[in-house]
Amino acid sequence: MHNGPCTGLAAVSTALLAMSRRLEVQDVLRTIVVSARELLDAEYAALGVPDDHGGFAQFVVDGITEEQWRRIGPLPRQHGILAAMLHQDAPQRLADVRLDPRFEGWPAAHPDMSDFLGLPVRDGEETLGALFLANKRKTPGGGPGREPGFTDEDEELLSLLAQHAAIALTNARLYERSRELTIAEERSRLAHELHDAVSQKLFSLRLTAQAAAALVDRDPARAKGELQQVAALAAEAADELRAAVTELRPAALDEDGLVATLRNHVRVLDRAHTARVTFTCDGVRALPASQEEALLRVAQEALHNALRHSGADRVEVTLSRAPDGGAVLRVRDWGRGFSPPTVRKAGRHLGLVSMRDRAAGAGGRLEVRSEPGAGTTIEMEVPGG
């Protein structure tokens, strides 16, 4: 028993590191549940995130198969012991949950549970979820006749884990919220670019219509040509408006993947700017969500720089497979470029620091190559799994 606490704290440390590496809420929940079950050597573990309607928005379990979970049926309601964990601060440690007066039974396919340890996951006054374990598999230091069950040490370790789980879960929620805000910001920026493009065409259409009106009496032939131009400009403006309606939507990495999302983004920019913007892709497979997110954001930042600051009439985006199975993103323009001595100064202005941070955060690298009059190339590579 002497080494028990040290071993337990080392396991907690490992679990906390695993949680800190996850950003998606569902990944955080899964990591919490798996870590808790392994740490306390329980047969079953679960974490429920309540909704506002007496049920659970998410309920993650570990220790049962997907087939068992399917047979159990719909998510549980907030009742019995689950409700107690959501509405009381105190841990719930029971020798046999089935004998507790609050126990209300479970579905026929539900595994049989006896000893039980659960507590709320809280952030201040807000209850984020209920974390519980069932069926302790062994008791450290117990003799042959000793009854199994969760111990004071188990309760202390689970409480520590739950406190950090609350931090990890809160951070994951903030991360997802920041992604939503970033997507909304990008949507607003694209809307502005499309608005500018449509406004330019409508302005040209107005001037052409005025010219046709002035020529209609003295030069009908020229007036007819101007009216044909009016029709062409009106058709282009209609196309831009249609693009704003059908294509201006949040980047859907989860639904569409990186290639389709980036292709759609480039298509919108190509329509919105006078510069020719192209996209080619060669053999890139699906990547982890964090890498796809980083590649998309770097591409967006590099495209913004090229279209706003380089004066280029051509911008080329390529996404290709790296030798190790990862991906290489290149955004190249043929604009004014800049000299190496000014890279440090340009770094802040062009967002190169944030792009490097995004690349590093995804386990990759970022390289910037530029010369005055020869354009700029931003290259980002992320490793394969």
C-alpha cells in the first residue's frame, strides 16, 4: 500500500495530460470516462452531460460494447442516483446501488451493477455532468475474504479527476465556441467580399445603362451594343448574388472535409476578386480534425494576404500528399513580394506569427519564401498518422 498514492497520482497525471490534448468536447468526454475507469480499476464508467429537458445531451460509457449499448435503448433520464449526482455536491459511494431507496431499476439489457461511486463534474455553481463508476474489480491490499468496493482513496482520486475534467470540458466548450465565432467571422468577411464584387458590377451596369440612354437617339447601333453589355453585366451580378445565397455558409469541415471546404472557399474568392484564384489537390487523404482545421485557417490567412496586399493577378492553392502520408499546403502568388530583411516586420502585418503557431499546434511546420517582384509562397506541412 505504501506506493499506492504515488502510483495513483502518476496515473492521474497521465489522465490529465491525455485530457489536455483533446479539444473536441466528445473527445474530452471519452478521455475522462476511459481514464476514470482504468485509474480506479472499475468494470464500468460513464459520464452524462445534462440537457434542459430532464434528459442528457450526451452520455458516454466505457466497459460495454456498442451492441450492448444499442440493446439498452434510449439515453437515461435524470432520475434516481443520476439526479442526485447532478443536484448534490457530495459524492455518492454505495456498497450496492440496487439497495439504495433512490434506485429505480434499469432496462433489461443493462449490465448488472452493485458497488457504485459517482460525483458531479462542476464549474463553479454550474454542473457540467455526472461522472460515475460501478463494480470495483479489486481492492488494493485486500485479503482473500475482503469484500470488493470503492475506497476513500478511490473517492479522493475521482474527485481530483472530476475537478480537472471540469476544466478540460470547459476549455473544450470554449474552443468549440471560438471555432463558431471564427466561422461566423469568416462568413462575414466573405459576405463583404461578395458584396464588393456585386456592387462593382451593379455600378458598371448603371454606367453602361446611362451610356445606352444617351446614345439611343443619335447612335442606335452603339446604344444596342451598350444594352447588350447591360444584359451581360446583369447576368454576372445575378450569378454573384446566387453564389452569396447558395455558397456563403460556414466552413463545414466535419461534414465536407478539408478538400471540399477549401475548394468551395477558393471558388468564392475567385468570383469575388479580379485576381484568378485556383485550387488543385493530389491524393490527400482525410486527416485528424485538428490538422484539417489548421490547414484551412492557414490557407484562408495566406489567401487573404495575397488578395489584399500582394497586388497579384494570380493566386494558386495546391494541396498534395506528403511522402509520410501527411499533407502539404502551398499558397503562391505572383505579386510584389518582400525581401528577407523585412520578413520580421511583415510577420506581424501579414499574420505569419499566427500561421506559424497554427502549424506548430498541428505538429507541422510553416515556411515562407518571398522576393521583391517575384511573389510569395506560403508552405505548410503536417505529418501523417
